[in-house]
Amino acid sequence: MRYREITAPTTHPYIAAITIDPCDFYTFERLTQDRDEVRLLRRERRGDKLLLRVACMSSDVARRMEDGWG
């Protein structure tokens, strides 16, 4: 695991951990790829789910990501 994959960049200091079904990953990626307030740091397989670590610009964005996807 690389250091940049587990630490938040200074511009996005809040980390949201989201567990989703792999078939939902395309939708997640499509909805977040052009958004400035989130960055996908890491994607790892956990059984039949994906664990995503997403760097967010604010605590509100992180909370909403976890509420909406987690």
C-alpha cells in the first residue's frame, strides 16, 4: 500500500470509507470523476464488495458520501 493511498491530500483532508457492490462502481466513478470536492484514493476488494477510500474537501462532503453510498 502506498502512502498516498492511505493519507489524505492537503486539499482533501477528510476520508470517507464506502462499501459498495462492484456493479455500482461504474456509477460511482461516473458521478464523481469530474467533481472537485472528491478524489478516489483507493479501491480494494473485500469479499463480494468493494471498499472505497474517498478523499473529501469537507466533513460535510465526507458525511454525505458515507450516507449516500455507505
